[in-house]
Amino acid sequence: MKHKLGFYFKKLSLTQQVLMIILVMLIFLTLFFTFFLNKNIEITISNQMYSVMDSRQKPILSALEANEPVTFDNDLFRYLSTDSVQTNCMIEDDTIQFLTIPEHSFKNDAFYNFLIVKADQMLQEGVSEMHGTIEVDDGPYYYLLEKCISRGKPVIVASFMDDTYASEFRSSLIDSTVYVMVVAFSLILMILMIWAFSIIHPLNQIRVYISQIKQGKDVELNIKREDEIGEVARELISMKEELSKQQNAKEEMIHNISHDLKTPIATIKSYSESIKDGIYPYGDLESSVDVILNNAQRLEDKVHSLLYLNRIEYLITTDAEGVVTNMKEVVEQVVLNSAVIDPDIRLITDVEEVFFDGLLEGWRVAIENIMENAFRYAKTYIKIVVRENDIRIYNDGPKMPEDRIETLFKPYEKGEGGRFGLGLSIVSKVTKTNHYIVKGYNTDDGVCFRIYRPITQKKGHKRGKNNVGSRNDWQRDHR
């Protein structure tokens, strides 16, 4: 039941949630007033009634204890005759003598007998005070009995009053309490509404902002807050700027890639048509066909890079959790295949047998792309160092500009000569997919690309495809 209420509450809008909180507060306050506060009000009223009667009895008790005569011609009893709230009487030897003038109009022998019985009970039990309420014909009556010694004899002074004063006091007390509660609740409600509006309004601004961005509109978001909502707003603005930048770069890249694709296609078409007509643009048939083959290879490489860039998205969603790749085997294979690219470049390897998380195919392509980039700029050597969670590929080519280093692996960034290479973008996606970091930086004699993981993460492994498996599996198979 609790789970269902929580689920229903989460489905409500913020405005509905605030209204529900207010409703719950009202119900709580009503129950609090009905069952708790109302009971305490009754106790307070009773205590007040007994306190009033006790204060009015004090002069009578003092007079009796001073052995003053009980006559109606002195100042005390003239003062008592003005008391219209309570009736005062004296019980002595089971006889009631009224002290209030005029004598109280309330006549009820059963009630007077009740007071006499209570007075006898006090004398027998040695109790000095007794109070309470009793229901009579016309409603509840409050009574207070106190014992004193007058002329050497015990005397009980009794006072009682009906519910008139209690009702007036109750109404006044309830009115005051309700007024305070209403004022307090109104203040809380006002604060709650202001707080809710301060949350709902910027959230609506964010919603409208996202909706307009989705429609392709150029809009701004102005939320000046330092709390979590402000952080979300700033992140959304930053995301929009980054997406806009990437979108512009992507459009420019597509334009340039289209141009790069059209160039070899046009060359292949032109040379093919010329050969068909018996004309050899490059001097002879063999040289002209070589031009066609070179451009076909160039076209194939570009298409392969584009297809693999899209395939990386599939690899991201592939369940590769626990799959590891033997990076020594990958590096050795890539070096073997790369050795024929430029025989004048010396390949130096310092490779330990380590395992990286991820599929073999992704790591092979990533290392190949870094090596291809290194061969493009290296002067005399390329060095590969492989350690636990760390691969470094050095070359002694020209150093990179500092602004180029910052955007080196970002997708759709323009490379050297204004061309859009996809190789390093693929490297970035492979490393991020497998939770590694890739960076480039200048060294004393060239450039280094580094793939690493700052903190070693222990994971359970499972055997994968293409010579991929756990470290224990590999060691067991090679004993």
C-alpha cells in the first residue's frame, strides 16, 4: 500500500504534489486539534475553574481561620454578595450555610447531599482539598471543597459554579488557538507556495527551453540560481553549445568528406572513360590503371572508416562486460602489419603481457589508427611501450600546437591541412567505451599518444571471441 501511494505521488505534477502536501497538513491539523489539542483545552479549562474558585475561597478561609463571626454585616460578606460567578457555602455538622448573598438560585437537594457526603469523606480521610465535576439537571457543575479550622472545629468551605464561565472561557481559548493556528498555517502555506513556485517556474523555463531546442530554435535560458536547478540550467546551456558546435563541425565534415569521396570517384570515372576510348591519361595503360586502383583504395579506406565509426556505436551496446584482450598479441600483430608501410621508420617495442578490458576488434583498430597517424609524421622511429593499464606510442615527428592537443580526439574536428580524419575519433570512442582515457602530448623529441586507466579496476572476466579471454584462462592454456 505504501509503495502504491509513493508511485501515485511520483506521477503527479509538482503543483499537484504541493496541493496534496497542503491537504495532508490540513488533515493532520484537524486530527491534532480534535484528538490532542481539544483534550488539553478541557484540562486547561478545568484547572482554570478550580483556580478561580480557589482564589475566591482564600478570603473566606482566612476569615474563618481568624475566627471572625459568620454574619452578613461585615465587609467580607458584602464583597461575597457581588460574586455572580460561583456560590460559596460552609458545611459544618452536616449543615450547609450559604455565604453568598443573595442565596444562590440553584436548588438541588441531591447536589447538596452530594457536597455533604464529600465533606464527610474529607473529614474521615483527613484530606484538606477535593474538587471535581458532576452532572446535574441543567448541566455540569464544578465544585471545590477545602478544609479549615475555625473556633477549634473543622469546617469545610465549598464553592461551586455551573458551566457558563467555563463555556465562555472555552470559546475564548478555542478562538485564540484557532486564530494562532490559522495564522501559522497561512504563513507556512505562503512560504510553501513561494518555495514551490520558485522551483516550478524555472523547471517550466527549462522544459520550454528543451522543447524549443528540439524544434531547432535559437533560444536562451536565463536562470540565475546557485542551487541544483541552476547547475542543471548551466549544464543544459553548455550541452546546447557543445551540440551546436559538434553539429556545425559535423556538417562541415560531411561537406568535406563528400568532397573527398567525389574526388576519387571522379578520377576513377574519368580515367576509366579515357581508357575505354583508347586514351591513357598517365602515359600508358599500366600507369593509368594504377591511378584508378590507388583512388579505389583511397575510396575504400574512407568508406571503411565511416562504416567503422558507426559500428563503434554497436560495440558500445554490445555486452562486453568482463571480456578482456591480450594487448601484447594485438600490438605485435599491428606492428607486424605496419612494418611494410615505411621501411625507413624504425619500430621499437617494449611490450609486457597485459590485458585490457574490451573486445579485440576495437583495440586492434584503435592501435592501427594511432600507428597510421604516427607513420604519417614520424621522421626516424616509432616506439610502443605497453604496461598494466597503460599504452604509450611515441614518434619523433613535429610537435603539435597546444590548441590542437585540446581538440585532438574530439569528433568532427578539423585536422592538419584542413582535412577531417576519423582515425583519432575512432580511438576516442573505443577507449571511452571500455572506460579508458586517451591523451596526446608533446615530448622532448616529438609526440606521444597514451591510453591508460588511472585506477586499476578489478572485474570478473569471461572468454570472448578472437583470442580474447580472461587472464587466468590465457595463463592456464599456455602452461
